[in-house]
Amino acid sequence: MKQEYAIGIDIGGTNTVFGVVDHRGDILYRGAISSRKHEKVENYINELHAALTPAIEQVGGINVIRGIGIGAPNGNYYSGTIEYAPNLTWKGVIPLAQMVTDKFGVPAALTNDANAAAVGEMMYGAAKGMKDFIMITLGTGVGSGIVANGHLIYGHDGFAGELGHTTIIPNGRIHAGTGMLGSLETYASATGVANTAKEFLDARPKEDSLLRNHPREEIDSRIVYDCAIQGDAIAKEVYQYTGMILGLALANFVMFSSPEAIILFGGMTKAGDLILKPTKESMEKNLLPIFRNKVKLIFSELKEADAAILGASALVWELKN
Amino acid sequence: MKQEYAIGIDIGGTNTVFGVVDHRGDILYRGAISSRKHEKVENYINELHAALTPAIEQVGGINVIRGIGIGAPNGNYYSGTIEYAPNLTWKGVIPLAQMVTDKFGVPAALTNDANAAAVGEMMYGAAKGMKDFIMITLGTGVGSGIVANGHLIYGHDGFAGELGHTTIIPNGRIHAGTGMLGSLETYASATGVANTAKEFLDARPKEDSLLRNHPREEIDSRIVYDCAIQGDAIAKEVYQYTGMILGLALANFVMFSSPEAIILFGGMTKAGDLILKPTKESMEKNLLPIFRNKVKLIFSELKEADAAILGASALVWELKN
């Protein structure tokens, strides 16, 4: 039997990363394009095809590509569609798996980006051997993939695991994409961290902060991190506050599915203990005693892009020919 | 093969109900004792044994009893123990399944009372044929049983599905049993309804209400219901408020496991549309658009005690001899 390859594609709110993966989970070629550049999804798929073609040629052409697995926000495993994704440019229902199949000429499967990352983590990362865990992706948005009894929870319609959109602070901060109030994503995403920093600066105009060395509109989670590392009090409090809310949400999730571990993944995890410590404290405090000091709260063991690419590519090996 | 029977026992915060059940799910004998009368669990089991003995004799003696299934708050399916149940008299870890086996001389299995009700609903009730649904029990407390991919979610330690203890209003009302703030149970249980009524009466001392015809300490959910039915404005608002909070919580649960239905069960459902209508409105409002107008919010089709007895008894047929 000739060697076959799978393509894994991870569509994030900002960037799309992709890779050609072999059966052992080695990523042979990788690349990235913008998720935001093309208003028309057809043009986006054309650019994706152009970007992947050299890598496909390198491994032996499209005939040795078994299929394409895609992780995308609001991705539906059952229908292969992206539906009403608040963080993407393309609105409504996008039949992405079918469009990719038509363009590349190979089968395609699609799931929630965080579900794909969870599968990657289960096959190659920190969740190896676990039957019950939750993956939380802390990036531009907040995503989640939930594994119970050894299987991803898709729900009756394929949309399960949108934990970033659960309400944590009723009547709290508005979400620019959904219009909903007080969802986890409005606080615990990179965008949320930047907004918390701006709120704190506005509320305490007389307090010195390194954050004030930056124009207000340029403050992002990276700047907050840099200032916190330099000991800035407000920047450090931003992480305390973010962890307090994230931990409260995680406690609720634990009381739902009682996972062995919660695996944090994505750009925000670069903050290390700055985010992990207050999150763990708040999670433990908000748990019923029977759940306390049992759940491992850990960072992903995979490189940021790899888990999603590997997880998406793993969908391919289960495709029927 | 001789006819065999299973015993199903449902331990509630107030009462314990039990029944002798045949293979078809017919409850042949049933009875009840108080869950609160005995401070020592040994005495409780003695009373349970005495109460069940006549029924056991009626069907042919203990030799035709295949086993005993028990639903209990904080019941752990893996270990057969009740652990730190805030609504029960017995504190700490109670090895109830083993104690029942020792007393009756037949195998016993135990799970969360709401899990047992969910199994009953799946086998004989409104969830027949469903692979993804959530059962919410609205009684003295608020319990839950979660089914995903056709299986109960037990979690890594057997304690999954404690949705009544999830935080809905951060820093909200204190829970007398757990000391935690703002959990769903403090608002959406029968106790929560009575407390909301008292809060409303205290906050609006000059407003007339039928509720004021009752001594403050005697107001319970039954009285609130009666006053609401008679058109009392404050009593009706109590249900509006309860439904608003319950619906917010249900929206969060839907975004977790995307169930086909949420089945409400227990004493509070007697309020009918008074509770169902505001709950549904609030749930839909707090859902991401992709989840809206998809989830059936319905009442259990089983008699209140039957689902739990049937569900608990169903555990028995899966016991190894």
C-alpha cells in the first residue's frame, strides 16, 4: 500500500494554519494564510488551494492525499458546514467541506476548531489516554472541545461545546460579535484581556501604569502581558480578574462533566502562571467540595498550531472512501 | 427461567420512595419513608428493610429479587457511595450500596438520583429514543442527569451532572447547605421559590399581596403557586424571576452539550406554564443564534416518583451476578 497523507486545516478568527501530515502524526509541510482577507469564501478557498498546492506536489500529488480535515469556529461535523460564526468574515451557513472537496478533488471533513484541537491533544498531547477531559482554547475567542466517555460530545445537531458563549456575568460586558451580555469569551479571550485593561485604566485615571505608555487603542493582550511581567500593578490585576472569571466558568464546566483534566490551549497560555494561578484558585473556590483538588488544570503539550492541524488531520483517517 | 424483580429506591432530600419493578417496567408495589428521620444511616436502612420486606414476600421472597438500584443525591456509580450530600442528614462518605447489599443479601447499585430519573425517562418516558438530552429535577433541590451519545455522563470520578450547584449569579444568594453563592439551586428549587417570594415581600412592604395572608416563615412553593394562580402580582413575578434564572442556566447547558431536549421533572413542574413560559423565553434569549428554537423544553411524561424508581431499578438489570 502506498504512503498516504492527510491535510489538516485550522481556521482561526485571524489566521488559517495548515499542514500535510503523515500517518504517524508528523507534520511534513505547514503554512498559513489570513482568515480575514477575503470577503468571499470562494476567494479564500482559492488562496488556500494555491498555498497548499506546492506542499501537495512535494509529497507526490493529490493522488496520495487521503483527504482534508478542517477545524473551524461553529463548524458542524454532521453537515460539514460553518454556521453563523461570530468571529469569521463569512456570515450565514457556509458549506465549507463540500466547497473544499469540489476545489481539491478529495474528501473533506469539518468540525469545531476546538474539537479538532481536543482530538489532537487526545492522540498526541497532554490528554493521551484520558476518557474525560475538556479543552479550552484561549485565543482571539474562547473555544472548547469536550470529551466524555472517550468520545467528543457533538450534541444532537453537531454544535455542542460552545463554552466561550456561555454567560458567566449576567448583564455583563457586551460581545461585539453576538451582542450577548457577559459571556466567557468577552472576558477570557485575548480581546477580553485588552478590554479589561482599558476598563481598569479608565476607572483609575490617577493611578500610574506602564500600560499608559501605549496609545489606548493599541493596547492588546501582548502589551498587558509585557507590562505584567515588568511588575505593573494594573496589568497584574487584569490577569487576576481574568483568572477569577475563567476559574468560575471552569468550575461550572467541571460540575457538568467532571473531567479528569481541563487543558488550556492558545495564545493566552503564554502568560503562564500569571493566568494559571488565579484561574486555579477561582476554580477550586467555586467547586462543590466533592470536586475539589481533583481536576488537573494544565497547559497543552502541543505547539499552538500543531494540535489543531493534527486534530483536523485525524478526522481524515476516519473518512470512508 | 423464573420471573425476577428489581427494587428501585429513590432517596430525595425529604422522602425516600421505592418500588418493586418487573422486567417490563411495571411497578408492582411501592412505598415511602422519610429521608430525614434517622440521624444514623444504619437506622434508616433498617427502616427501609422493614418497609420493603412485605413487598418482597408478596412477589416470592428475596430469592426472586435480582438486585436493588438506588438513586441518591451525590451518589457515585463507580464506588456505590454517597459523598458529602449537602441535602441529606448523613455527612461524609456513606458506602450505601455495600450497606444495602449487606442488609438485604442481594447486589446493589447506586447513582445520582437525577441520573436514575434520566435513565427512567430514556427507557419509559419523554426521552425514549433520544441520544442527547438533559434531565433537570426541580424539587427540594435542583439535580441533573446528562445523556450524550446515548450514554449517561458520569465523568472521570462518577460525579458528573451536578448542574444545580453551578454558579448562575456570581456573588448571589447563599446556599444553606454548601455555603456557595448564587448557584442555580438557590433560585430554581422549591426552597428558592419560597425565598424569592420572601425577598420580594420584604423589598416591597407597601404592596398588597395574597402572600401576606400567610405567616412569613410558612411561605413555601405551594403557597406561592396558589397565590399566582389566583392572580397575585408578586407571586406571578416570583415565577417570572425563577424562570428568567433557570432559562439562563439552561442556555448555558445547551451550549455545553447541545441536547435534543431538556426534560423538567419534579414538584416545581406542577406550576405548568407559570414556570415553563418564562424559562423558555429566557433560555432562547440567552442562546447563541445557532442553538435557538431547536431544543425541546418539556415536562417529564412519567409520574413524579415513577421515573426515579424505574431508573434506579434499571441499574439492576445491568448488574453482573
